[in-house]
Amino acid sequence: MEYVEHNHSILAIIKLIKMYQTDDLSKETFVQLKRKTYTGKLSQKLWKIMIQGFSMAMWFHLYWGLAFGIKLLIDLRIDEKLSDTGLRE
């Protein structure tokens, strides 16, 4: 919603990613997800690649790359296609 409220701004996405990075719980979660043992239970390779890629990018502070990736996911509506609820009208 922050992204939509700021007229599809990449800077809004970067701000949110940095907020996640500073949170202790999410920081520990990303470290654990970076390890393959935690994503080994997932059956779909696409989800494994996405989760491990995002976790590694958070580990290396690649905020701009993550922001462009998230922007593409939202603009191409891939996030809606992968969700349980489906496409929004």
C-alpha cells in the first residue's frame, strides 16, 4: 500500500525494505531463510529461488535491486497470480 500511496515510487519500496532490515525478528528470519535447510521443505522450485534470492539480497543490502524486482512483481501483477486470492479487479 505504501507503494501505491506514493505513486509507484521505488524510493517508497526501498524505505520499506530498510524498515524490514532493521527489525530484529525479520533480520533473523532472513538469515535463517538464506540457508537451504529451511526452504528444503518447499515443493516448488520457483518459491525456493524467490525466497533464497530475496534473503541473500537482504543479507548483502541490495536494496535497489530488490526494489526493482518488487516493482516488477507488482506492476506485472505476478504477486497476485502467485497468491491464494487471485487477481484483484
